[in-house]
Amino acid sequence: MGIQISAKPDSGFNDPIGTRKQCRRRIEHFLGILCVVGDAWENLAG
């Protein structure tokens, strides 16, 4: 995920819920990219 100008800083250990939410968003973003790549691979292969 890219850097966003004027974005609030990431949560730290003093905000475990915020840290978990950010981690979940990163995982969902990465899985979305994997789905797009997988679909593109299927279209090329078959």
C-alpha cells in the first residue's frame, strides 16, 4: 500500500484495536491483489 499524504500515523502498541484494523486492511488489500493476479493468470492460461 502506498504512502498517503496527510494521513494519520499508524496505530502503535498503545492502540491494539487500531493496529488490528490496519493489519486486517493490509491483508484484505493483499488478498484482493492476489485474486486479480489469479484471475488474470486463468485468462492467460486457458
